[in-house]
Amino acid sequence: MDSRNNAFVHPDAKIGENVTIGPFCYIDKDVEVGDGTWLGPHVTLFEGARVGKNVRIFPGAVISGIPQDLKFKGEATTAEIGDNTIIREYVTVNRGTSYANKTVIGKNCLLMAYVHVAHDCILGDHIILANNVALAGHIEIEDWAILEGLVAVQQFVRIGQHAFIGGGSLVRKSVPPYVKAAREPLSYAGVNHIGLSRRHFTQEQISHIKDIYRILFVKGYNTSHALKVIEDSLQDSEEKKSVIDFIRNQQSGIMRGFQNLNGRNVENVDEY
């Protein structure tokens, strides 16, 4: 067994080139750390941690702790952190169970302080989880989604690509791609046009997405009828296919449509 700078590094751990290991880190057996990664003081990487290249993990973070799941029987699983991801102070990422065998954080993500990611969650690339976001087990979040601070997400929920969820929200149902979601209960609050513009979606694409969600969430149709109207009346596109496929694959349903508050006109929902 080896130690450096008052850190503990198990001899079976695989440490890449130019890795910085801060004081009092703990690196267990069956851990892999990629080239150029920086581990601040007091970082813990338990058995099964797979940390990519050029990752930055700040003090107090714990990666690959055993799941907080009473069904877990000690099976060999992993917690994977993609290249260039930033893990801020006191983040916890539990490893998987036999359900998926892994928990995954993608590339170029930012997990701010005190975020918790439970077992078997699968997160894509370029995701931002702000301070104190809490993810229960078995959650899937697609690329470019943003969750503001204090958002709590129920198990088995799915959040679509480019979605934006307002701070303090309780997410009990799946959130489709490209939308803003807020209020209690969580409901549609417009298309994420600012985020989409920053990611170089054209105005034509954004208008097309608004047309999709106006039919789905604003017109008052039930979901099955809304999907039929979308399929029959709107031109084909990757965005249309993404929304329809997402909704049809949700077993637990999707969040509510727009809720008319304070007498505001529902037709102006995309102004929020």
C-alpha cells in the first residue's frame, strides 16, 4: 500500500499520467483515474470508481460509494465520470446495482456543490446540476439538460435533451426534450429558447419546437390525440421525432401541460 502527500492510494488502483492527488485523498482498489485529472484535498474514490481524463474533483466529494438501496448485495458495479467533467465540493455519486451495473456521469458536465446522484443513474454529456440537486435511483438525463438548485427528482424519471428545470422543483414525472419546466406540480413553462439559441438552434427550429409543444401542452388535447395531431400536421424533423419517441417510451407518464396562472393567456406561454 502506498501513500503520497498524506493521501492513501491502493496499490491496485490505476492512476494515469499527470494526475494531481491532493492531501488526505482516499483511493480504493479497483479504481481508475485518467490522465490529467485533478483531485483536491479529501476526495474519496471508492472501489468501482472510473474517472476519465482532465476531470476536476473538489474537496469532500465521494465517488462510487455503495448504493443507498437495501436490495444491494455487494455486487461488483461501477460509477463512471466522463472526461472534462467538474465535480464540486461534497458531491456524492453512488455506484450502480445489479439493475444497470453502473452509474454514469457523461463528459463535460458540471455538478455543483452538494449534488447527490444515486445508483444506476445515467447522465449524458454537457449536463449542469446546480447546488443541492438530488437524484434518486434509476434516473436518465439526456445531453445539455440543466437543473437549477434544490431540484429533487423521483426514481425512474427521464429528463430530455436541452430541458431546463427551474430551481426548487419536485420532478415526479418525465420531462420531454427542449422545454422549460417549473411550478408545483411541475408543468410546462415554455420552450427553452435561450438555451437552444446558445446551442446554435436556428429560429426556424425553435419555432418548430414551439409548434410541437403548443399542440401537446397548450391546446388542451389529451396526449394520444396531441401526438396524432403533431404527426399529421407538422413537418418531419429530428426535433419532432425526438419528442414523439420520448413521450411514447415513458412508462410513468410525462409532466403536466401549462397551468394558467394569474389570468395569463395560455397562448403566450412561450413568453415566460
